[in-house]
Amino acid sequence: MAGNGKIRSDVKPGLEVDIVLKQDQRTGKTTRGIVKDLLTNSPQHPHGIKVRLQDGQVGRVQNIISSGSQ
């Protein structure tokens, strides 16, 4: 169930995702991690749903890598 991270219902805590950190938005460099919290409340966002990873980094989801334990 890989997705592109722009639809909130596709992004859930525990998923492995690639995010773009605020400081990397110009370069598009991605960071991989596990979703801890969803920070975007709207159902979708054109730049990706904003999340906090388990290590505390915050960014917008670019790709969903795996659906975790499912």
C-alpha cells in the first residue's frame, strides 16, 4: 500500500516514510524514518502531510515506503 504521502488517511503512525525536512525543501533531500505523529489536520496537502518521526524530526511525507506491521 505505498502512496505518495499527500492524503492524510494514507499516513499512519508506525509507517516507514521518506520526508523532506524544512531545511531540505530547496534541495528536495529526503530523510527516512518511522511516523510518530501526524501534524497536518487537513485531509490532504499538495506538498505532503506534515509528520513527526520517532526520532523527533519534522517534515512533509514524500513517499510511503512500507505499511509497518501490516
